[in-house]
Amino acid sequence: DKRNGDDIWAKAFQKEMMNVGIAFEILAEGQRAPVGWRKVTGHLIFDVRMTLERKARWVLDGHLTGVVEDISTYAGVVSRESVRILLTYAALNGLDVWSGDIRNAYTQAPSSQKDFIICGPEFGTENEGKVALIRRALYGGKTAGRDYRNHLRECMAHIGFKCCPADPDVWMKPAVKPTGQTYYEYVFVYVDDILVCSVNPVAVMETLGKAYRLKEGSIGPPTQ
């Protein structure tokens, strides 16, 4: 930034630390982590997106933690075949398809692990050296994908959508058109990207927005 005479990287760093702050419970000076909690580490990753936007991400050092004994620790990914079927279904039934992106998806899900860190300088001079309990799923964590997936499933069930047996990342809900014709609304999930198929996708997006923070500029008809 100093060499370029701007603050682009500084803003990317500040934005990430503000967004990821919700994942940590920073304890008072000198206070220790509860018994049974495990000390872990993390670091910042910096990248440049294809749009030339600078991006910073605070991630856990999952490569330094042990193997998790679980069938699957990954987030859900809808199949390409399901997406093709959805677009055909929408065209045949006169439905609209909208897309959206869940903001900082993992940090919106509670962590299933009892991990803590010692705050580094990126957490501010007032917090450096303090113990911080990790309360939310974080990128890089061994169980972060699973924690987010399970939390999303609970939210989808809460708003009345049921999982399709043929594809667990296809969610369906009976609905009625203004003409009185019955049909199914669909929500497809690809990690933190979603597709909504409905007569009124705006209403579905608004309902999802009550459970998850969506990126404002990402909501609308898909462009690709």
C-alpha cells in the first residue's frame, strides 16, 4: 500500500477482521480457556480476485490438527445434473430462477469443536496476547464444512423446505401459483451459493435472508 500510495490491502484486511470477529469470544486479560478446550493457530491469507478486488481471509491451521473421525466433513454441493433439471423445470412451468451468495457463510454456523487461540497483532493491540474462544465455524477448520452444512440443513427445515432424497442439496417446498395451480419451489445449495426457483423468488430470498446474511449485489437472475 505504501509503495502504491493507496490503502486497498489495508481495507481488505480491516473488512475481514470486522467480519470474522463474530467467530471469537475474547476473554479478559489473564483469563484462561476452560478445561477441555484445545489450543489451535491460524493465519491470514491474501489474494486478488479475477475482478482485481483484494481479499483477506483469516483461516484456521487445519493442517496442524488431527484427523476428524466422521463420515463427511464437507459442505454440500448440488450436482450439475440437478441444476440442468431445475432450469428445464423452470422453463416448462413459467418459473423464475434467482441466485444469491451467503456472506461469510461458515462464520454464521456454530462450531462443534472446543478450540481457542492466542490473539495475534491482527486482533488489535488491546487484544494481542488474550485468549479467544472460537464460537463459530472458520475456514480452514477440519469440521467447518460439516458444521455449516448441518446448520444450513436445520435452517432450511425450519422454513419449511424438505431435502430431496435423490440429491441432498436440493430443497423443495409445496407452493401455489396465483392461478391456483400447485407446484414445488426449489432452493439449490452449492456451499454458500444458492439458486431459487419460484413464481416469487424475491419472497424466498427474503425468507432466507432472515436466517443468513446475503450479499446485496449477488441477489438476482443468474448471469452465467
